[in-house]
Amino acid sequence: MSAAGRFAARTVRVKAPGKVNVSLAVGPLRPDGYHSVASVYLAVSLYEEVAATSTATPGITISLSPESTLDLDDVDIPLDSSNLAYKAAAIMADVSEHATGVHLEITKRVPVAGGMGGGSADAAATLLACDALWNSGLSREELAHLAAELGADVPFSLLGGTAVGLGLGDKLSPALAKAQTHWVLVVADYGLSTPEVYRTLDRLRGAEGVDATEPSGVDPQILAALRGGDAESLGRVLVNDLQRASIELSPSLRDTLGIGESHGAIAGLVSGSGPTVALLADDSVAAEALAEDLRRHGLTALPVHGPVPGARIISDTLL
């Protein structure tokens, strides 16, 4: 990083959305230990925020904002170099001529280990914030290449909207689906390990003698329903190959799905590797009513909509 001379403190604040996997097909275990997927990602209106502040002291530090809506006492979020936001700042420092020390204050709203890409949203927000903070001048395409080095979900949080993800989920093609759909997210008070969910899927398939095939694309009916904002049609084609593995690890998810559908959800699915459950509603009024009903059952329920834009700067302040 550059010397502290010519230092002027500045804070760039960026927000980035969490995501729901509207569709997720998972291929067999590959020789490299990964799985190919074909997924439709939908960015939803539950955001992480990262405030990146330049510091005279070299290095990267992280703190969690008291504005976070998650109960920070109940989650284990590393504040060291293992944090994905830290890695994002480090990778930006490597490619920036005018990098300084930086402090990252993260406002957590997306569930931790919830299958919604909250850590990936932090990383995407950090990339954009540090690019602006250090006047790196990288294009969105260049930032997307760096994002792909950090994890499969990071490029999508940078992009936002609706997209088809192939390969490891990082080969993204934007989908022209701008009509709004409305959801209720049921947030668990625990997390599920994504690698463990994939291992469980492999085990279940092996026990059944199922030979999974490599996914080559997504169901065009899903994209058509999203383009038209047709919740009824979308509800008929929601799919997540990981869902049964998540339920195997956490059987209460089956109950959550049942409660949601019995209270008026069109359909529901586990988002990604879970344990967040995404329930599809007719419209914003129905989503609010469904969320209220679920709260009466003691569930944490958040109405959201999508698609929404990817990571974007919301303030840039000289201190």
C-alpha cells in the first residue's frame, strides 16, 4: 500500500443485494471436488452495506455496524483475513496504484450461512467501494473478473438483477426479466454449511443409485414467468436440487415450507443451500400479509421484492 503522505480521509459507502436461487440444478460431483450448476439468480431487496474509510495506518481492518439488523451475538462472523470482504479489499489493493489503509464497517442484514450470498454481497460492495476510494478506475467487467476470484456468488451481487449462472455459477448471463416478483424470506436462527449440503446431496443420490447429469441450461419457462412477472406460472416451476439435502440436515425446513403454503404462499423453496426459505406471493400486499401471519407463528419473516440492481455507491464523503 502507498505511504500515508498526501493522505486525506474519505468514506465510500456501498450497498449490495442478497439473492434467491429461483432455480438451481446441480450436476454430479466433479473430479475437482466441485459441482456444475445451472441456476437462475434473483437479486432481492435485502441489502448488505459496506463503508470503506481510508486510514493513515497501512492494512485492512473490519468492524460490524451497530445498525446491523442481524443479532450479532448469535452469529460467528470473522473480522480477520478469512472474511470475504477483507479478501476483496486485499485483491483491490494489489491492483490499485494509490491504495491506502482501509477500515471496512459492514452492516449485516442478509442471513449468515443462509443460502442468500450475504458474504458475497459484502465482497462485491467492498470491491466497488475500494475501487472508488482509491480511484482505481476499473470497469465493471474488470471488477467482475476480480469478483470471480473471490467466489461463485460474488459476480452476481456485483451485477444484480436477474441472471442465469452456469459452470460453478460464476458464468453469468443477464436475463431480461425486469418485472417485479414478491417474496417472503423466512430466516432461520442457525446456518447450514454449503459444502455439507452438497456432500449430503451426493450421499442421498448415491444411496438411491441416481446418476446425476451435467446441467446445460435452465428451464425457459422460469425465465418467461420472470419476464412477465407471472407469479402463478413461476410457482409451478420453482426447483432446487439442494433442497432435499438441506431438509435432510434440517427437517424443520419442511414444516416451514408447509406453514408458508398453508398461509397463502403460491409456492416456496429453500434458497440455495439454505436454511433461508423463500416463499412466493401474489403481490406486495399478499407478501406483507403472509409475513405477518408467519411472525404470529414465531418465525422471522421478511417481505422482499426483486429484481433489484447490484452493488452501487450510496455515498462518498470526505472526512
